[in-house]
Amino acid sequence: MTAAAAINKLRILFVDDEADIRNVMKIELPRMGHDVVLCEDGQAALKALEQQTFDAAIVDLRMPGLSGWDVIEHIKKVSPETEVIISTGHGDMEAAIQAVRAGAYDFLRKPCKLFEISAALKRVAEKRTLTNKTIALESRLKAVEGSPDLIGRTPEMLRVKKLCEKIAPTDSSVLILGETGTGKELVARRVHDLSKRATMPFVAVNCGALPENLVESELFGHRKGAFTGADTFRKGLLEVANGGTLFLDELGELDKQMQVKMLRFLESGEVRRVGENEAFHVNVRIVCATNRDLQEMVAEGSFREDLFFRINTFEIHLPPLRDRKDDIPELARTLIARTLKRRDVPDNILSPETVQVLKRHDWSGNVRELANALEHAVIMSDGGMIHPEDLPVGVLRHASVGMITPATVELPTHPKTLREIEMDVIYQVLDKHQGDKPKAAMELGIALKTLYNKLNGDHAKAAG
């Protein structure tokens, strides 16, 4: 199935008490590229809605027993995402208009012409695609971090850019390897933006930050009432990314059960929402990233070998910042411009001494650590030229002793709070493990989720 066909394919509930019409739709709707469930009356339609969620429902307004009005009311209650198209005779036009005002998407006059049905369903598919793009854009804006492009002219970064250009035009899966904070999501976005899917959604999800009991719901979606707390219908991120790219960061954090489900999706392209029996097809390119050694995890038995081979069609290794320090001045100016909400900043925004300090630091937290350090420096310098004393003490402490004298750095004399002491320990352990959060959490004796919460809280405090 082509990407365009997968994007426009709808799951349709067709409800009409006339057998001849149902027999025609049984043939013609699949011929248009859609899946269809046929119901002879309202009661059958309600049972079908208990089994799965539909993209569109074409409902006859006048039927014996439960009327079309009853079916529409039930759809709006249990599946508000379903677009309802009214099918009605000429004598019921006023009722059809009332139905549209009450939330129906469109109406068709009986006898319905096939091209009219096709056009109405095309409008539903276009609206669904636009909705998915909007959801994906909101997700992308919330997840934005780092610079908006791949910054760097060192041989290491030029190689990464060339690999992105090579793999982008294909639909092959990509595995991005690199330490935490190196900018793996930016590489994934670069691959997406250079691909034929660039106009479609790019959806990023951090597998390590998802609650274990909600991972399947986040990725595959769920129907209302599928489990305790599922108060509304939810689209999964795989469905939201239909036609585009889904970026799975920290893939190594998925448990064995979810690894099996992801493998099944990669092999079939089918998605089954939690609480539903019927699967549907989506066309999504998967780009994965991790800072863990997946081959070692395969050897240990904590990561499936077949899934590893599935996602590892093409590898991109992203170098740590310490291996491309000549990129730091350009990267720093870009990060400062972002902090100041400007398009660019003067080339001399960093004093020569500051550039030397930045180049001498080991940056175990990579670009993310550099961004935080520069945000601190921008605040201290009031937006002017940044001098060494404007940088965080931690950066100065690790810089070359010959570069910074005690006179140039005024160390804080006030006692530290317990929170500050705790964060010092956390960052020391993260430095020790080169930013590997799962290993740091294990040594600290806390859950990975707890570590994320503490780090996020610290970043929020610093931003505030």
C-alpha cells in the first residue's frame, strides 16, 4: 500500500436498512480504498461501535427501531472523533440540516451517487490529516530543545549531515546512536525534513519518560472505557504520525512486551488500539535513538534481537561535544540567540577567554549542558558580552587551572540547601556515567522516572 493510500484510507461504519444499498457499498467502498462495516439497523450499529472506532459513519436517518438520530447521539457520546455523514431522502432535508447543526459532518441526498460519497469521504480524510498535523505540531513545539538545525563544520558533523542526506529519501528505518544531550532528535528531524514525508507530521516520543502502564496507550491509542482512567477516546502517536515520521527516543527503555508490539507493527504496519479488536493500517517511518548499547542488551536478553535487526537498517553515530570542540563557538552563538529570542547575535558575544574556557570543558552533558550553561551566562551578563565569570561555577571548576585564577571567579559563600546538595550529587553521578540516566538512576538507588522528575524540576527552577 502506498503512503498516499494509507493516509486517505478510512474505517467506515455504513448504516442503512436497505439491503440493495448495503450490497453496493460492500463492493464500492473497498474499491475506493476504505474498510467498511455494514449494519442493517441502529442496534447493529451500536454493537459495531462497541468493537472498534471508526473514522466516518454514513447513517440513514430513517430506519425502523433505533433511528439515525439515536445512532448519531451514541456516536457523539462514545466516539466523538468519528465524522458522521447523514444519508437522507429529499423529504428529510430539514432534518438533515438540523443534524449538521447538531454536529454531523455532512449529508448526502438519496439516492446517493458514488462520486458524491467519494468526495465526502475525501473531505473527511483531509480533515483527519490536518488534525493529525496539528496534534503533531503541538507535540513538536512542546518537545523543541537545542538549536533548530544541525550546527557544526567539523569532519564529525559533516559526516552526520551527509548520512542524513543519504538516508532521508528512502523509507528505511534509522537508528541514531549517541550520548544524552548530543542532539539525536535534531538528527531525526533533519532526516524527516529532507525526506518526501517532510510535509507530513513529525512526532517525537521519549520512551523512557512514559509511565510503564501507559506506553501502549500513548503509541497505539485506546477507545473510551478500555481501562480504568480511559475516560475519552485517544489517538495513538503512530496514528497521529500517519504519512510522516515517528521518532522513538531512548528506545532501550521499552519493556519486552512493548518490544513485541513494536516489532509486530514494523512487520505489518498495523495498529490496534487498546480495547479494540480490529486493526488498521498506517504508513509511518520509524526513526529510533538510544544512548544505550543495544547489542549488549541483546546479549543480556533485555532487548529482542529481531527488533534490533528491524530498526538497525541504517545507523548514524552522533559524536559527543568533546569530540567536536571546534564547533562550540558557532553552536554557542546559536544557543545564545535562541535564549535571547533573536535571529542571530554578534560574533564577539563571547569574549576570547570565554571561548577558551568553553573549549576546555569536557561537556559530559553535551549540547544540553552547554545550552544550560549559556542560558545562565546570558542572565549574568545582562545580554551583553559573556565573560568567564558569567559562566556557571561548575564549568569554571572543570576548566584549565591556567585559564582561570581565583581572582577571576567569586565562589558562592552562602550555605547550600539540601536540594542543591542533592542536585550536585546527581550531576556528579551523571558525569561519572557520561550522561547515561539509567545507569545513574541505578547507582543513586532511585527509579528512572524519579531521576527525570528531579532533573526537569531543576531545569524549570533554573529557567524560572
